[in-house]
Amino acid sequence: MVTRTLGALATVTSCIQMVPQLYKTYTTRSVTDLSLYSLLLIFATNVLWALHGYFIADPSLFVAGLLTAAINATLILLYFKYQSY
């Protein structure tokens, strides 16, 4: 029971960890404080976790990896969109 609860909590926090940054970037249209290299590294990590979850047949790990990769991909797109502002 505790293990499943901790796993679910880790999945939720993993999925929402970059949402505040995404919101701030979208509303301010400023990427001056973001590191593209960090965003790319985080994205690659998310994709690797999703692949790992897929290959070990762990749906929560797979979904968490996909969701966080999607959020980070959006942040990377905003980085390129707003870097010229």
C-alpha cells in the first residue's frame, strides 16, 4: 500500500514539476533565464524513462515519461519561439 502510494505521488509530481515554468514562460514570453541545454537534457531523460517504462511494462512510468516529455517539448518550442523577443 505504501509503495503504491509513493509511486503514484512520484508519478504526479514528476508530471507537474515543469508546469510552473511552462506557465511562467508562456505568460511572460521570456526565456532569458532558461537553459536550452538543461531543457534538452531533461527531455532526453523523460524519453528514456518512458522507453524504460514501456519495455518493463510499467504503465505509470511510461505515462509519466510521456507526459513530462510532452511538457518539456512544449517548453523547448516556446524557447525557440520567444528567444527572439
